[in-house]
Amino acid sequence: MSAADSSRSNWLAFRPSEKRGEAAHSGTVSLPLVLLAWCMGIAYIQTQTSLWPLRSAVILAVLLANGLCALGLAKSYAKPPPKLYQWGAGLAQALLAFALGLIWACWWADTRLQARLPAVLENEPLTLVGVIDSLPHPLDRGQRVTLRVEALSPITALNGDKAYPISPPLGVETEHDQFSWPDFRLPARVSLSWADGLADQVRPAQRWQFQVKLHAPYGNQNPGGFDYERWLLEENVGAIGQVIRPRDPAEAATIALKRQELVWNPLDRLQRVRGILRHKILQAFVTRDGLAPYRGVITALVMGDQRAIDPADWRLFNQTGVGHLIAISGLHITMLATFAAWLTGGVWRQRLRQGNRQAGSAPQAGLVVGVLVAAAYCSLAGWGIPAQRTFLMLLVVAWGTWRYAGSQPLFSLCLAAALVLAWDPMACLAPGFWLSYVAVAILLWLGQRRRLALVTPAPPNGVPDKYQAWRRFGGSLQEASRLQLAISVGLVPLTVLFFQQVSWIGPIANAIAIPVISFGVTPLSLLGAIWVCLPGIGSDLGLQAAHGLLAALIAGLEVLSALPYASTSLPLPAWPVLLLAGLGCVWLCLPLRWPWRLLGIGWCLPLLLAPADWPSWGEWRITALDVGQGNAVLIQTQQHTLLYDTGPAYGNHQDASTRVILPYLRHQGLLPLSALVVSHRDQDHAGGLISLWQATPPEQFYTSMSAAELPAFITQSGRYQPCRAGMQWTWDGVHFAFLHPQEPADWSSSNEKSCVLAIWTARGRQEQGLLLTGDISQRVEQALLTRAATDPFMAARLKQPVLLVPHHGSATSSSAAWLAHVQPRYAILQAGQHNAYGHPHAQVLERYRAQGVQLLETRQGGAWRLDFNTADVLQPSAWRQENCRYWHHHC
């Protein structure tokens, strides 16, 4: 058997019962195949709109097990041909593993879904007792905390005439022990926002009693956006809400009461230690000139807490392709564990040699120390889900190395994936899961193919020994460069799939950033964190050195990102294109001559040249994004895009642009914007203006805001222009016209100055159009109707089949006269779930229904899309309904 065949056999099968040189038994089944089938069963459930009934899945598993037993009996009595039996047994075992994966994923998800807050308790005042089990998240006002729930009591939640009194299931003392627990489960964890002066006193491992209002987990749903509801289910958070605000200072003591300073639970005490460490690290960077700009990155490298990183830094890291390094990532944990194992093995061998004994146990000692170091580093991250995945994978690889001396790489990889998905079945939906496993697979495969020992031959005669070290270093550097290039090429399809972006400078940036962060910044940060916490020392020298090295690296990354075509945004590819690009990347990594490798580049070209989904000439598309309590509507013609409003600011350096708009534009390949319209200055409409402009400045900018209300870099850009009634233009056969305001000085409120934009196309005698209204009031509506009575153009422009509901459905807008004139068929309603303003008003909704208008609510359907095409048929589609999963609300 050749070396290549031996390497291939190591990848394709795991046969622990075999001895070297013996042929495999005819009934032996490849265990990697069984493990992959288990993983596929778990992953299949994550694509379903509803969970399988557990009874059906169990019946399927029993039938498959019976079939497997029948195959065994057939082999014993009928003695079928070995190949036929091997294929049949392998298929039966794989199907059984698939069914068992289904059962496990369904049980795991059903257990957590059953613990969600029931609808009968939503927005009802409740008393909650729980333990702070994670680091508090600072907000602009107050903090967000996560509690492990111990009791809900005793305020009654009403459902008609029936009351559901709540008593604590864990024996926490209350004044209402006579009540009995109803027939639903208590949420395991609850996420609360607390806008109060006492919020700064919250520490992990404290037991608190709050008066709260809760609701079921809910998040915005948009193409390319973050699935907040999935993340909450994965974190086992069954409800989100807020602490009730006191009406007077005397009431504050009853609304929030600390019951115990320190709960003696190991995991809670670990969170307390992490909280103290984070506080000391952040305080170490308080200088005379203010705060160190990259202290959030240092905190992320030490503790995995990324919430203090500035959004501008995140944009830089993503543009240069080094975002995976800015956290306690699998790479950092692996490198630290590897370094500890290598150092321990070296010391062990040296001590054993001095004692005239063999050093055969040195690799095992290194593995043990490496695993322990990885466990300690994961503890700094609070054993978050990414850290759990990395540690499980390291544990399996260490076990495989100990037991089989690394001869079964595919088995180790499949076993690690199976254990990770058994621990967290939703891990297969995380980009990091696929990126890390594909990268490791590339490394293992290239290592098997090339026999990467990184050992140079003995120097020829006459060459001094001092050159041998330089040749070894050069060979190692060359091989590391090849591996980095192979990983960068191999991950291109996944990068486009998950992030719709390719960083062409990524290989260069990673070649610089990986050693600097992994062997420079991270060790200095860890040593600095230890020094800061040691009594009697308290030196911040290590942290300052790490910050200086990081600042130098970021300066170099900024130079790289400023290069032309440093990164490219691509639309989400079709699956055939993605699979073809994956095959092309595999072909490029094969040990072939370059003329043949060019075929792989050809297979990747459709991925890099795939066009965005643009309408035809004269056609256009509306996408009403789900941004919560705010407006953001995208208009797309054949060659132009216009965004109306930028959504709200969410606080803590987050807004609708960073969370929703920019991910959607990248997902669809629609950057840059042709025009941006911000209707007025309110934060639910202009909250994302700054971050959107910094990421991708539009070619034209229209707004009712004056130059004094805008930053100088916007007014001096040459793109700013106030919106005024009468302004018109045409793009690709689609007409645009501002209808309001005529003179902003005539209106005292910023809402009444909102830019009103009409968009339409003419189809013979019939028009297809949209009316965007901002936050206009009934007073502005009446003014527009008055002008329409004498102006035929205005009267025609106000009559549109699609209307953006003014002011999110407020009672001060959408008068009966207005709706009677506009006569919309569809009304887009963008209002936040459980918003504090009570939008939309019940009377306004009834007014629209009385007119026969179909309401398209983003809080129920997520992002809505309407296509105006030559067929003159409007067919609205809701993203939440089209991409429904079993964990989604309103699905």
C-alpha cells in the first residue's frame, strides 16, 4: 500500500478492532459515517417550521433498529455476500443514527420551548426572584441583566375572568404560599433591562427580587440579519422584559430588593470573579487623556466579552478578515493549549533525561496540561457556547492523539462535531461552527497529504550548523504561508454565504494579525490581567503593553483597508453556484500543476461574478425592513437604490443601520446607495444615519433637517440637499416626487416637517405607486388634501395603492378623510413589538380595516417585500413567514 493510499484509508474509516496489516472484517462499518448521520439528523430539525412529534421519531428509530437486527440475523443464517451485507449494515446504522439525532434535537428544543413565558403572563406585573448568572451589560441608561429564575410571585395575571396566581416552586419565601402553580413551566432564565440608579449595584451571583413586566422572546426578522430569537433559545432564555420604573423614590425599594449578596454556586462565583476582573481591566485603561480606544478589544481577548468594542473597529476587522481573532476564539484557545502542551512536553523530557529515564510519557503529560489550560481559558469566557464547542473539540482531539497517536483525523473531527451538536444542537446554525471545522479539516487533510513534519534534512558537508536553524525557520514559514493561503481560499464560499463579503487582503492581514494577536497581544493581556489582580502589585504594565502592540497592529490594518478593492461585497449566491465554488476551492488545494489548478479558479468565478437580483426596466421593488419602532424602507429599480429613513437608535453604540440595514444591503449586494432620504430628525427615523454614512456614503442625501442639525462631514460632502415639495426625478422608468414640505418654517414640529415622497410608474391608464409619509399628523394630511383639491398632479400623486402608515399608526394621524382620498390597497405598518407608545392605536387599525386595507405589519411578518412588475399584480411576501423556523414568534 502506498503512502497516499494509507493516508486516504486513515481519512475514510475508523476500525479500532483491526491490527496493522490485517484486512478489515466484511461487517465493519465506518464510524465517521454513523457520526455524520447523527449530525445530519440534528441539523435537519433546525430547518423545520415545527418540531417532529417525539412519538413518530421514536417509532422510526425502533423500526430502523429492528431492520438492523434483521440484517444481523440474515448474516448469521443466510450468509449474504460480504459486500452486500456491509453496504446494508452501514446504511441501516446510518439511518438509525439519523433517527436518534432527530429524537435528541426534538427533545432538546421541546424542553426549552415549553419553558417559554406563556401568553397569559405577557405584560402583566409580576414579582420575580432570581440570581444574576452572567455579567451585566451596560446600556445608555441602566443595565441589562440575565437571571436564573427561582420564583414568580404573587401578582395575579388575568385572562378574562380567570386568574392564574403564581407561587414559587423552589420554596422561596413569599406572602402568598397558599397559591398553587398552574400547568406551565417556569422560564429557566430571564433577560431584564433596568433603567434605574440602583442598576450599577448589580453584580453576578447576587439574588434579587424585582417587580417586572415580561414577554415571550421576540426579535426582528430580516434577510441577512441576526436571529435574536434563535440566540435566546440557545441561551435558554425563556422571557425578556424590564424592571418596572418606580413612580416615586419611596417605591423604588419595593420594586428592586437585594435578597442575598453572594450565592454559593460555583458557576455563579465564577461569574462574580469575571465581573471583578472586567472592572479591574477597564479601570486600568483610565488615563489622563481619557479611555484607551481599544480597551474593549483587550477585554474581549481576555474574557470573551465583546460588548465594549467600538462598531468602527468591528468594521475594520471585518473588512480585513481578522474578525475571528477578536474574542476568545477557537484559534486562541487552541494555540494557548498547544503552547502549554509543547512547553510541558519539553520540560518533561528534559527532567526525564536528567534522571536517565525514558521520556515516553512526555506527550501524554503535555496533552493533560494543554487540556487544563484550555479549560482555565474557557472559564475566563464564562463557558459561553463558543468556548464550550472549542473545548469539546480539543478534548476529542487530545483523546484521539493519546489513544491512536493522531492516526484517525476524520474520526476525531466527526466525533468532535457529534459531541458539540449533542451538547448544543443549534450550534450547526452558527457561522463559527462551519468556519472552524472546515478550517481544521483543511489543515488535517493537507497535513496527511504533505506529511507536515516541518523537519529539514541534515545539512550537506561544508555547511555550518548555524544555517540549519535558518533553513528550518524558512521552511516552517513557507509551509505556514501555504497553509494560511489554503485556508483563506477554502473558506471563501462559506465567507460569502455567511457574510456576503470577500476580503482580498485577508490572507495578508491574517498572516500579520494571527502571530501578533495569538503570540503577542493575547499573552500580554493575560499576564497583565493577572498582574492587575495580584495584591500588592496592581501594575497595568502588561495591559498597556498589549494595548500599544494592538494599536500598532490596527494602524497597519487601517493602511491595508484603505487599499483599493480591499474587500468586495457579494450577493447571497444560489446553492448550485456555492457548491461549484466549493468544488473549485477543493481543486485548488489539490497537489496539481498550476495549468490544471486554473480549472478551480474557473469554477469559483460564478460565485465572484454573480449579479444581484435587480428588477427589469420600468419595474421596482419595495422592502420594508423590520427595525422595530422606526421606519426603514428600501426602493430598488433596475440600477438604483433609495433608502427612506434609517430606523431607530437602540443605544450602546447600536442602531438599525448596524443591525439591520447594512447586513441586508450586503446580503442582497445592493451597496452603495444611490440616494438616502431621512424624513426628519427624530431618533426612530434618523437613528442610524451616522453609522450608515460612515459605512457607505450615499450618492445623494435628502432630508428636512437643517444644516445646523447635521454633522459637518455630511453637510460639507456636497451630497446634502433639503427635500422640498416639487422636486422630481426619474430612475429606470420609475418616477419620484417630493410632496411635502413646501416651507419647513411653516411647521413647528419636526414630525410635521417630514419629507413626503411619492413613487410611481404608469401602466397605461393604471398607476402603481407608493406614498412614504414619515410622521406627518392629521394637520399635514389636511394641508395635502387641500392642495390636492386644486392641483391635479397632487391629487393623482396622493392616490397610491401602497401607503406607509403615518407615524407608526399613532392616533394623531391617518384620518378618515385621508384614507378616503388615498384609497390604499396595502398599508405598511412599522411599529415595534411591545413599544412604549402604544403604537398602533386600536382606532387607527379599525379605520384601515373599515376601508378594506390589508395591513402589512413588520412586527408580525418581519420584513415585507412587494414587487411592482408588468403583470400589475402586487403579491406581498413576509420574511418571517417564508423563512419560518420552529423557534420563531408569530410563525
